[in-house]
Amino acid sequence: MGFTKNRIRSIDFKISQSSIELLAHEWKEHVKIIPPYPIDKFGGKGIVYTAGGITYVSCLWISINILRESGCILPVEIWHLGNEISLDIIKYFNKLNVQFRNFKEVCNVDKPGFHLKPLAILNSQFKEILYLDADNICFNNPSELFDMEGYQRTGTTFWPDYWFTDSKNPIWEIIGSDAYHLPEQESGQILINKENCWKELNLCMHFNQLGEYYYKFLYGDKDTFKFAWSALKTAYFMIEKSPSNCGTGLNDSFSGNTMIQYDDKNAVAFLHRNLLKWDITLLHERGWEGIKSFPNDNSLKEVYLQNVNGMMTVDFGGNVIYEETSPDIKNLENKCLDYLKIWRESYTYFKFYEYIHFIHKRNLQNSTQSIEV
């Protein structure tokens, strides 16, 4: 699988016509047995994360603290798998008014993976959900996103990625679509009303449960939401403005580490720090120094994935707008680093490191064993 500079996500995987037809038949048959939306099971609005382990719990601590500092009072669920979370972590996060939920308490899940994202959304107590990756930072109070006209009209809001799916990708024939011109979906944030799109969400889950097949030509859960909606010919609202690329360095030596996503008014909504995670960020290190964006026209636009000192980064080429980050974004990064310092200086942080170490070593012998250090 490759991400080309012309923004096409290409694959070299070959699949037979009979396999394409079988996968298409299977999802169509699956849709027929999806039960109706359970009207009395879900209610209200909330925010859902999935997280576990040092990397994503470190990111989660910062993301939720910034969320609460923005004035957001929506309830939060954090889904984890088995012993990815310790009792110490649950107690430490209590002050943020969150609820931890274990996948194993609601369904039979035996391994981590991309399928956990739609599974968390499906099983969340909320009817309307803003799903956030743990490494995603809200620029403002995200509660207002539920009021966007596009979301109110369709019950679904997706955000675009840098890339486009190759027209030769078998997914197009499998779902019966030729919308090659639409950007891929970046699933670090998703806004969903489950009552409006219950079948679509269950079909998305189906795609991910068959990841041993679909992940050969799809990039994990990325786009499986959009492709499920497209397969059922269901309308969704895609944010129009392309994501910007936030990072360090000047024009000719730029290293992007964060996707900036926007709302329907082209205002900054999220900074998805998907390449430089907070767990490996140094306390003096600033990652949000400059922003590269593409103009909304048909001029040349290129995206480069590159390895800089052992880390993956992104750079833009072609017709690019470069600017220094605003004081508000710089101030936001300072707040994130303050919370990172608090986290690393806490006794819980060191206890969790110890806990994860023992869990990992023991799980090499027994994948179902759970301990409390």
C-alpha cells in the first residue's frame, strides 16, 4: 500500500473477480439480518474514546483535560480491552467525569484492532456520539458541532483526509460506487446519530470484522464508515475544507505531525496529533510552529510521507499556503505540555508504566491473564 505524492492511496494487492463478487454478496446478505434500531436502548449526547496502554492513555489525559477546559460538559466514555487500563488509571481520571467501559463486559472480543472503533460507537450508551481518537485535541468546545446544519440534516458528519482512493481499488466494485473524486475519510473524529444510521454503522462493523480481507486494500478502519454509507446509498455530510498540515520547520524542511480539521464555517475544530504522540514528546519540544494548507482551487497539490530521523512526517508540495501558527494554537500547545508534565510527575504514571510492563510480559505466556500491581 502506498501514499503517492499526487494524493492517491494506491495498493499492489491483487484480488480475483470471484472474491470481489463474494465480498459484495456477503455484505448485502449481512444487511438483511441487521436488527432494527433499539429505540429504548440509547439516549443523549456524549463523547466516545478508545484507549489503552501508555501511549494512548498519555494522549487521552491531555485530550480530555483540554476538552473540559474548553467548557465541554458532555459525558465521556472511554472504551478499553481487558487489562489495557488499570484501577489506578480509572481512579486518576475520576476528576474528569468520565466512565471507563470494558469491551469484554458487553461482547466477546479477544484482540485489539481497528474494529474497536465502530464497536465502541455501537455499544455506547449515547444515541448521538462525537467519537475522538485519544491523540485528538479539540480547539474549542465541540458541543456546538452537533448543531451543524449538515449533521442535523443527515445524522452523520465525516472529515476529509489528505488522500483519495485509487479508482482501481476493489472496494469501489464491492460497494457499487464510482465516487473516486471524493476524498478519503479521516476517522480521528466522527459525528454520528445512531438512530439515523443504524444499518450503516452495523455494515461498517461488518467490514472491520472481516479485516483479514478488507484491510488488504483498505487502511484499517479508515474509510470503512464512509464506504458503508456509500454502499447503502446513504447521504452524509463531509466537511468541505481540506485538512491542513501542522508541524515544524520552514517551507523547504517542513515536518508535519498534526492534521488540522475544520468545522462547516472553516474554523479550526481539531488538532489531530497523529504522528508525534504525546507520550514521546519532550516537555520543551514544540511541534506546532507552522501550518501548510491547500487553497480551494484546482491547482497542483502534493502530499509527501517522509521519514525524518526515524519518525514519519507529512509535507505538502505544489500550490501551498504557509503560515506561522496563531497565538491561540501556540497557547493550546503550551496547555497540552503543562498537562503532560502533570501526568509524567504523577505517581499514577509510574504505577501504570509498571503495570503495563507486567501485563505485557505475562501476556506473552497467557493472553487472558489480568493482574493489578
